[in-house]
Amino acid sequence: MATTSTPAGARGGARPSARERLLDAAGELFYRDGIRAVGIDAVIARAGVAKMSLYKHFRSKDDLVVAYLERREQRWLEHFRSRMREAGTTPRERVLAVFDVLARWTESENPRGCAFINAYVELADAHHPGNAVTRADKEWLRAYLTDLVAETGAPAPEALAAQLFLLLEGALVTTAMGTVDGAMSSARAAAERLLPG
């Protein structure tokens, strides 16, 4: 995970715990290089801990992957909810603000695209525990959009929210791939045309 924020354990000058250092290292390496490409030894070396420390906190690489995704989800939701509290005053403005918040997060935190989409692609086993985290993230966002769209008074809010969700997800992928300049802005413009008012 390429991140510009201070690791949670490093705030206030205190040395992060071994667990925090492992999660910081896994987050950076898994996001930047890919979950499958990064071995446990690379995470241990980056974290500067003994191998025993890793297995004290995580039974396996799969457990570490789940913890990485859950931690990223927590950071994302805290950021998203905080920014949405500052968002527009009308329901329509709040729907469009979702695109703005995602655009800013993508610029600062997701230069390689959505961590959850990337993980889902890499974790080919549909039953991998990490995939439950990735699906939950997407299901939450779609439900959140549905609630916002319903507040606009749009007919068939679930169907419209599904369309907006597809615009968001498509913009996330094309931004990461660099295939469409200003993908999130284009997605937002399309959302404006779909929303009532």
C-alpha cells in the first residue's frame, strides 16, 4: 500500500509494535508489488522483525493478507466518512461528492488502483478469506450509494445506484490503468446526467 499517511503505530513518537510494523510493511509491499509476488520473508525484512514475531501475530500469510485488507478498509472508511460529513447540503450534491472523495483518495492513496479490486483479482480462490473483505467493501459502498440516491427522490433508486456504482468502479480501474484521462471526472459528469434535478 503506497501511503502518504503516518502509520498508526508511529503517531506520537512511540515505536510501533511488531504487529503494526508487520502490517505497515505488508500494506506497502502487497499494494505496491502484489500479494502473490510478495513473500513472508520480504515482509519480515521490511518490518525489521524476527520470523517468530510474524507467526506470533498471524498464523499464515493468508491471515496477514486479511489483516492488511481489514486495516486498509478501516482507514478508507474513516477517511470516506470524514469527507462525506463535509460534503454538499442537498442529496444530489452528496451523491456527486462520493465521486469527488474517491477521486482525491485515488490521487493520494491509490496510485495503483483500488486495493480491493487488486486483491480480488489476485486471490483467485473465491473462498479465500480476503475475498470476504473485498466483497464487503464493495457491497457497503453500493448500499451507501443506494441510500443517498433514495434521498434524491429518484425513481428506482437501487437501479440508479447500481449504474452509479458501475461508473465509480469503472473509473477506479481505468484511472489505475491510465487508459482514460480524467476518468473520475468523466464518471462524475455521467452521474450528473443520470441524477434527477
